[in-house]
Amino acid sequence: MAKADFEVPELKKHVEVPAIKEGAMAHLKPFVVKNPDHNTDLGFPGELVDDWHDKALEKLGDLCSRYRSLQVYLDACVKCGSCTDKCHYFLGTADPKNMPVGRQDLLRKVYRRYFTLAGKYFPKLVGAEDLTRETLDEWYSYYHQCSQCRRCSVFCPYGIDTAEISMAAREILDSIGYGQKYCNEIIAKVHKVGNNLGLPGPAIEDTLLGLEEDVWDEDEVWVKYPLDVEGADILLVTPSADFFAEPHVDGLIGYGKVFHEAGVSWTLSTTASEAGNFGMFIGSYENMRRVSMRIRKAALELKVKRIVFGECGHAWRIAYSFLNTLAGPFDFLDPNYPVPQHICEFTWGQIQDGKLELDKSENDEITPTFHDSCNVARASRMGDKPGGQFEIPRNVIKAVCNNYVDMHHDTIGEQTFCCGGGGGLLTDDLMEIRVKGALPRMNALKQVVEDQGVTHVAAICAICKSQFTKVLPYYGFEMDQILSVHQLVSNAIVLNRKTGKPEWLEEDEDEDE
Amino acid sequence: MSTLYALLFMAASITLVVGVGMKIRQYYKTPAPLKIPTTPAPTTQAGVVMRMFREVVFFESLFKSTKWTWIFSWMFHMGLALVLLRHLRYFIDPVWAPIQWIQPFGKYAAFAMVIGLLGLLARRIFVDRVRYISAPSDYLMLLLLIFIGFSGLMMTFVVHTDIVAVKYFFNNLWTFGWGPLPMDFPLLVHITLVIVLLAIFPFSKLLHVPGVFFSPSRNQVDNPREQRHIVPWAEALEKKD
């Protein structure tokens, strides 16, 4: 079991609602941006400005006038308590400020104080409070303990979405120079290099050739992993973790095999080598747009006909729900396909058309369950029917596996629990909240592991995969019990389109001898 | 005294209409730059109307969440709806047939309303999570509604008031021809509290009533790939490039 300098919650087979423990997570905050460039590159002040008080209020007013969601959500809450036991971070920490409404109220109390009649004249009566330095620090702490997973919004009678409030709060913090290191550093990297990890083109190319070699060694088929190929039909945009992290890379190998068997031409792009868009995490429309425009540019430059996204949760939200808004219209692409498509939509389409030969028995040693990634589940769709985002990945898994088991119905589908690492929290300085926030998902997993013999959990999100790899050991599981969905596809797919050994590989081997 | 009540009632009504009207105008005018329906969401406008109908009439999301809160709040809101419809008879003449039909239900609906409110109050006091998020105004709002319901029930079932005079008062209010309001204690309590309720409506959490219809996570169609969604301020960013 992994070591922790905090108390790892005890695993049960079901979710228990804890009694509240005030201030339980008040000590936790992520690193603040240290290098001012990481703020200024994003259009924010380099460090906390002197007149932060007035500037923060000004920004709050500005956001209320530009986002109907924020304006309505700050007004409409009746404190019914429906959301109070729905957040995985509350269930894992018992801190009442991690209840969705508790988190919202940190901003709402300031909104009421300065923007409503009742709060201006009767602050005590309506729970309105002044904006102080303490409030600001509390925002910084608790708005970075929200993964923007939207589970609360499912249960709110007015659809109040804490993600919207968290994004607004983070944008306010950024606008006064009080940004989070992890997110802002990454966005700066995307603006500069093209992906979250700062991988330069040659490094990606090298990785992709390595994959071709691996597949050749295993299957004696040359499956190509092309980069920057002009005139390819499909541009694949995938999270940069797919290039090197486990089990992500096994998913990427799977996408390539599917494209290979489907007989389509495809390519990755150096400049759009990242599906993730951290602009959303910090609530910045401008940054989200800037990051999205790379994809449009790459699609135009490479003259592709379609765009397909790899396995990534928040990325798929932005791709599915926002890309057309941020970087559209995509009238230069083939109108016969949705823009963009999810790799699971693509693969499922190929399976339905009978284009893929699949040997399910290759996965017989695995009994997988599927973790619905929060932003895929509650902020996007696949296919043409509502709920396709639940069915299509499961259909794909069931087409390549004989043994599939679902977790408890209260913990999947639209009610799925976040992995605990989403929304800009996937950083070591937030490990405590990540581990505690994973509790509800781990409980549900324990149940199917013990009662139904589940061996692995499959996911379609780079963050989920990285998070599980880290967090599973804290709860007594193995880190490699997390799989990519296309890893299962990769195991089962039969490569019938035989292609000869790549010349460069033969040359390489000659040199080795 | 009747004149004072008449003027206060008029002022409160105007505050309600103008205040809520301004809020609706604000919600309507504020753009929603991104497609954020909580999915799975309807893919057609008709589907959205159905989703909103289920939300507003059956409290679908609350039902998914907590059965106790759902039961109490649904009792309260449905009771209140029937009671309000029944009260139309004091403002219109002749009374429309449907309003006459619901008269017997409307009378007893007040019990459902008060019981629901008491349940919500109990939950607010006894569930630690809900107690934590409650401000004084949250308790006062429930008490206000409970006393309005209770004073109304008193008049219906215990100490009848001169309802003909009350009707005359309200029917002629807007022509400044009001007659005397009966000076009965339950009636004065009832009307005073209703005046307070009307007046604070646009400044309180009662804004959830118009708010729910403007909630982007509930009222948006799930069709971002098919139809480009763009608001003026976002379009302006594009022109800057």
C-alpha cells in the first residue's frame, strides 16, 4: 500500500455520508504560480495585484454580465441541501466547504454582499460577507478542491452547476494574479509548444516510431503512427499522455490498429498534439479559445477531412460541446461526419460495419468494469442519442471482452463518481484531496472486485488513468488495474491487413547487428 | 387602517412585478456563451420543453436526489399552487368554473402546504449538512410561509372572517374604491405576511422561480456539433484576430 502523510479513508463496499467536520481540508492549497511569465503568457497579471479587492469584485460583476449560468446560479440556490451529499470530495473529507453548496457559498456570500440589496443592507440575515484576504485564500483553497465533474448539477432542482462557479472563481483569482501553478504552467506550455507536457515534435516522432516497432515485434504487421502527414483523411487529436504514460499509450496503440484495419489514412499533428484544454479548468474563455484554435489550424494545414479525438474526458467535453463554438465553423471538413468524432464512436462504427475482426478470448484473463469519466458522462454525448456516451464505450468493451461487469448503478452513468483528479487537480501538491476524493469510486470498485471478480477498471480519460495509477495503491489495489478502453480493443483486434516490415526498421536492426 | 393595507398591498405587488420583471430581463439579456446542458440532455427543443416540464412540475432532479426533501417540497409547492388558484376567487368576479371546481381541494391543500413546510424546517434544523448551509433568512422564509399558511387555515376552518368584505376590498383595490377590510386578527396577520412575501420576492432566494427557466444546464438543447452556438461577445473576440 502506498504511504501517505494523511489519513487514507477506510474502504467500504458502499458510500457512507459522513457527519460534517468543519475545516477538515482548510490546510490544503495547491502551489501558486511562481514564474510570473506563466501568468502573463495567459494574459493575467504576473503576481497578486495591490488593488485585488476592487479588481476581484469588478471581475465578478463582469462575469455575471457575460455568463447567464453564473448570474442565475448565484441567485437561485434555495439551500435545499439536495447537493450536500453528492460531491466525492465531501464524501471523502467531510469538510462542509466541499459540499457543492458550501463551495458555491464562498463566492455567493461575497456576491450577496456587494451585488444584492439584501446583502448590502442586511448582510447577517442573508449570510453575506465582506471580501477579505481570508476569503480570497479560502477561494484559492476550496475552488481547487473541485474537479468540475458536474455530479451536483444532476441533483440540483435548478441545475446549479458548481463547475461554473469554480471556473468563475478561478478566473477571478487569475485576473488578480493569484493563479494556480499546475494549470497555468501547462497552458503556457500548450501556447508555446503545442501540448501539456511540452513534448517537442522530434520527441513525439521518436515515440511513434517506437510504437511501430513494438507492434511489429508483437504482430509482424506494420501499423503506422503517422505525424504531420498532409492530405490524410483523419486528424487524430489525443491527450499528450497517450504518447508515453501507462496505460494511456496502450490506448494509442489501439487507435492505430483500428485505423489500420479500417483502412483509413490518418495523422497526428505536432502543433495540435494535445486534446486536453486546461483553459476550461481556469474558466478562461479566451485561453480555451486560443488552445482550441491550434486544432483548427492543424486541420486546415494538414488538409484533413475529419477530426477524431482520443480517450480524454474534459477534452471530449470541450471537443464535443465547445469546439464548434470556440474554433468553428468547420465547414471545410467532410459534412458526412460529425465534427469532432470520438474514437469510441469511430471504433463502434467500424465494429457495426463488420470491418474489424475481434478475438474476444484474447481478453479472457480480464474481467473489466467501466468507469464513466465525469465530463464525458455529464457534459457530452456520443452517437446520435442521449446517453450514447454510456452505451458506446460499453458496446466497444463488450465487443472485445467476454466478461464485462458494471459497478453499482448509483455510481455509473449520469451519477458516476469522478476519479478525484479532474479539473486541474492532477498534481502532487493536491495528493491528499485526490486520494480522499477517490473514495466513492474505490468503494464501488471494491464491491465488484470482491463480489463479481472484477480484475480491472477501464476508462476513456487521460486524467482518470493517471489518477487511478497513483491512487489505486493507496486503497490496496495494484496500479496497473487501470486500463485504456482501446487497450482492450488492441488486445482483441486481429490484424488482417498485412503490411511488410518498414524499411527504417530493417536498417535499424542491421545497424544493431 | 384599511387604506394603509391597501397602499401597502399595492406597493408590494408593484415591487413584485417590477422587481421580478427586471430580474427576468437581466437573465434574458445575459448571454450563455457555451453549451452546458447537463447530459444526457434532449436533442430537440421539444425535448427541452418536456425536461423543463418534468423539472418544474415533478421536481425530477430533486426526486433523483433525496426522497424526503422531495416529498416535503413537492407537498408544499403543489399545495401552494392549489391554494393560489383557489385564492383567485377573491380577485375575480364572476369566479371561473375551473376555480370553482378546485375549491374543495384548494381548501385542504393548505394542510399539505403547511405539513410540507414543517418537514422542510425540521430537515433544516436536524440534518447537520443542511443546518450548516442555512442563514437566518432561510429559517425566516420557512416561518413566514408557515404562518401565512397557518393564519389562512385558521380563517378557513376555525375563525371565519367576513370573506365577502375581503373580496370587495381586493376587487376594488386597483380602482381606489376599496371598502373596509375586516379587522380580524388572523386576516391581518395573513395579509401582512403576504405583503412582506411579495415585497421580498425579487430580492431573495425566491428568485429560483424565474431562475429555473433560465438555467443553461436545463434549458439548452444538446446539439453543439450540429449547430454552431455563438454569442455576441464571443463573436467580437473572433473579429479581433
